Amino acid sequence: MLTVPWTSPRNHAQPVALTQISRLELARARDVPGFLMAALRIRRAALRAPGIGGVSLRAQPLSRTFWTLSTWQDESAVGEFMRSAVHRAVMIKYRDRMAGSHFHTWSATDESTTRPSWVEAHQRYQTTQEQP
């Protein structure tokens, strides 16, 4: 597993209200290298996005699975970033190459969520997958 550590923008001073984890699975192994490069581009763009608190990326190349963990000022900041040119271009390119995409967002209620742990994020994600 490859983990790109938690990074916050240099001038980050805004409170965060939301934490989001995403699980992105590719259908074919041959798309992994290109998607990894695209995910790193998206990460760099996210760190320049208004309202970002921080972001981390995990890649599991052998299982064709990528995870992101990020914090945001509010839902509008997340939406604005998802509509950004960099994010949209990658999502359009890989839309038909995905085996699945899942997202879970929760409210950031205390200081510990300004830099959430992967352990807690995975636990929250698993809980959402177990619900009917």
C-alpha cells in the first residue's frame, strides 16, 4: 500500500466542518498507473482549492483500489472542487473504467477531525457499508 501523508494548505486557517472518505476501484489493472498519476494531480489541485482543510491519499495497486481522506470548510467547498476542471477531467476520463466508487461524509465536530486518522475513517466507511 502506498500512502501519501496528510497535508494541509500552507495558509489554512478556516475551521473545517466536514470530513470525507472515498473508495475508488478500477475495473482493470492496466489503468492503475494512469489513475495514480491523475489522483496525485487531483490531490495537488485540492490543496489549492478554497475551503480545503487537508487531504491524504492511499493506493492499493494490486487490488486496483484508491482511497482519499479530506476535510472541508463546508459542503459548498466540496461541490465547488468536484466541479473544478482538474477533477472533472479525471472523472470523465475514468468514468467507464471504474468498478465502483463510494463516498462517506461526516460532520467534523472537534479538533481531532481537523486531521482525521485513517483507522477512524475506515471504521466509519465500514459502518456505512454494513447498513441496509
